[in-house]
Amino acid sequence: MSYPNDSPQSAALYQRALKSLPGGNTRTTVYIKPFPLYAERGEGCRIWDVDGVPRIDCINNFTAGIHGHGNPAIVDAVSRQLHLGTSFGMPTLSEIALAELLCERVASVERVRFMNSGSEAVMMALKAARARTGRSKIAKCEGAYHGSYDYAEVSLDPSPTEWGKDLPRSVAYARGTPKGVLDDVIVIPFNDPEAATALVRLHGDELAAILVDPMPNRAGLVAAEVSFLETLRALATETGALLIFDEVISFRLGFNGAQALWGTQADLTCFGKIIGGGFPVGAVGGSVDAMSVFDPTSGKPALPHGGTFSANPITMVAGLTSMQLLTAAVFSHLDQLGDQLRAAINQHFRAKGIAGGAMGRGSLLKVHFTEREIKDYRSSYAGADAAQKSNRFFRSLLDHGVLAASYGLMALSTAMNGADVEAVADAVGKALDEVASGRRTAD
């Protein structure tokens, strides 16, 4: 197979999409030139495009699908609920059951509030911190992605010309971001406890929240150092700010989520993706005190919150089933698959004499093309040469039967086995051969 030459149906659909969608697109993340591949169906760990080409799915809707496609238990649970109703202007038992599971698994979570996306979860967590503290400013790490809320987007992808000489600055991600938003976001360098301490203390009495992802995928998928998270925890306690963990992606790292792996407890935690079982979902969880801003039992809460499809029973039963399937043994299996693939990829890089390799933990990994030690956003930043190699690598993987993110991210699923990982590793080897030879053009 050879994309884009062997994809006439996707090409035709894209031309059709151009007539009703801006740039023929609804999600920037799935757009590639000259046109995106359109999915027709998925089964297990494979996905078929509309031209009938199967590929091993190593992105799983950008980490959301931890059980692959068409998991029988999830399909059965959703099918039963479809006959009972898809959404009501009333709460249902299903939201209680999923909230109870999250409270049982995450030590810092005593109460849960459901939303419809990870972006919304981060937005509501930041608003909850403001409502609880009466302050306006937040601190976040440079290069970390936290969804599409204005404040969470600040300094998501600053270029080297925007870095400044030393400490990070608040840089707009989207054109039209109000200056007031930039003024209310303190950007700290990832994995730099000393700099984070200085910046947070400088604004401590104005700070509502410190937002952190313990393994931010857009900032290199490098793991936070324990000392860095311990510093943020101590700073939040010292300044009276709330520490918010964004586990929308990193919750897939273990049975009890990322906080248990790093040994740090947050005041608020953002969830999404895998807790919806393949359906739109977001959630905020935290202590009774931190979550009290949502409580309407004594009148208008400090933070009113609605949502027509929040906690809809389809998402709730799918999410509950998905989470129940994720036992400690299943997470151990995912860890083994991830270790197997990272080791194989790194071996290919060494054998072929190409600078780079795979980073990550558990079922998450990211491929880099750099000799630098990666510890934060700036050290992971892909220059022109690395970006060209990454693009060539992604397109070559498509030709060799593997779907990954265009920026090198992979997310494995429970539908995969050792043979599937070997097939992915073989495709990586072939793609790296093409990267080394320069045969694949980077459009």
C-alpha cells in the first residue's frame, strides 16, 4: 500500500467534506496532507479505512480506546442501555456506579462530577479552584496540552523565538486570546523544581491552581521527576492554591492512575478518555472540601455547572464496563506490551544508526528523532530536520500497516498481543529504513 496513491475513496470523501467543513476538517489532530484517511470500521486492535486497507491501531482515538474496537462486553452493555434510553433530564444509577469506582481507585478522590470531554474537565477544575480560593491566576507547565480552554492552552507550543532567554513566558496558542488570559497564567518549566518554586512564590497570593500532567504527551511524553511533583504539592500547600492533576491521558498508566505511581495526591483530578468506554466523557474528582463548590444542596453553588449530556447513561455504562475490565493483571499485561515495543523500537534506532528512540511508560510511548536528553518541552522540541523525519516516519508506518499519531505518539490497547507488537515493531523497522534513505517525501 502507498498513501496517498492507494486511497481514492478517502480522497473523494475529502473533496466532499471541503464543501461543508472548514478545510474539510472537524478535528485538527486528524488532518494530514494532502487528505486524511477516513475510517470505515474497527475490530479488536485493527482499523479499516474506506479503501479497505487494514492497519494496527496504535493511537486508539488519541489514547481514548484502551480496549480497542468492538469489545464484546462494552458493546453488550451499551446495547442493553440503548433499549432503555440514551439520555434523560434525570440522574441515573449508572453515574453513581462509575463515580464510586473512581473514588475507590484514586485515593485523593472523594467526590466526582461528570462532564463531556477532557477539555471540559480541565476547564471545570480550574474554575473550581478559582471558586474555592477566590483567586484568578493559574500555573501550568510550558508545552503541556490540557485541552481547548483558553487558560489551559497558554504556551502550548511556543517556538524557540518565543521562549525568551531563560524562564518561560505566557504565549498565546490561538489567535485572539485575550491579554487578560495571558496575564492570569504563570508558565513554569517542566521538571525544574527550583524555577517552579521561584515563579509560584512570586505569584503565590494570587494563585488559584497549579495544573500538571505527570507525563505530558505534547511536551515529549517525558515522565515527571518525583522531586518536581513533590515540589508542586508543597508549593500548593504553602500558597493555598489547589494542585490539579490532569490524568485525562495518564489515568491509563495504572490501576490506581498516575498519582499512585508517582506517590503524589492532588486536590483535584481531571479524567476523560478511557473512563468513557469509547464515548464522550470528562470528569473532575477531588476531596469533599475541594468539590464542595459544585454542591447545590444549600442553594446556588459557588460554581454552578450543567451539561445536557453530562453523565448520560450510554457513556456511564460503557465507562463502567471499560473500567471494570481494567484489572491489575490487565494493566500488567499492557505494561509488558509497552516495554516490549519500546525496547524493539530503541533496538531498531541503534541498529540503523539513527538518532532518537521511544520514550514513555505503560501503554503509552512516543518516538523522537533527537540525540538530546529529553526532560521537558524545550529539549523535546522538534527542529526542522527532526520534524521532517517524524513526518516521513508517520507516513511510512501508514504504508506498512500501522496507524500512529503524526507527532509520534502511540497508545496500545488490551486487544493487542505480543504478535501484534512484533508486527508494529517490524513496521517501525521498515519505516526507519525509509527515514534513513530519505525515500519517503515529507509533504
